Amino acid sequence: MQATEDIKKIIEENPAVMLYFSAPTCNVCHALKPKLLEAIESNFEQFKIVSIDTSVEQEVAAHFSVFAIPTVLVFLDGREFLRKSRHMSVDEVVRDIERPYLVMMS
């Protein structure tokens, strides 16, 4: 279980953070998660990925205004850069963060 404060600290201390909100009852979440995590890990090595189970961490989900799953939040330099919910493709997420990530890391 992760506290909101712990997640805020991770966002502050890492240049690139992805929060992945899902729940055990979400089939889409389970299909998307391994593909998305693999794509992020292989394309963006500086990314810190935090998985959040909304069935357990309702407080964290509420803090980040997440009301649908799956939801992906990407933070670059401590600021929310991207928010995708429900219908998203792995390619779309990678494409959306590629340029700003490369600029930030160069």
C-alpha cells in the first residue's frame, strides 16, 4: 500500500514518473499493463513507474482526480504532462511522451 505522500515524493525526486491506475476487476487494465510497461521501460530508461490499485488506494486515486481505469498519468520534472484514461494505445502513449522526454534528458 502506498501513501499519497510517498507518491508525491517519488514525483519530486524523479525526472520522469508514470502512475498506472488499475484494479483487479479491470480486464482492460490487465491486458494493457504489461505491454505499456514494457514499452516505457524499453524506450525511456529514466522512467519510474508506480502501479496503483484503485480498489485499495482510493485516497491516492482521489488525490490525483482519477475516476476511471485504466488511467495513466505522466509527470515530467514534477509536473503532470499527460493524462490518458480508458481508451488508449501503447503506441499513442509512447508517441505523446517521446519528444518532451528526449528534450528533457538531452
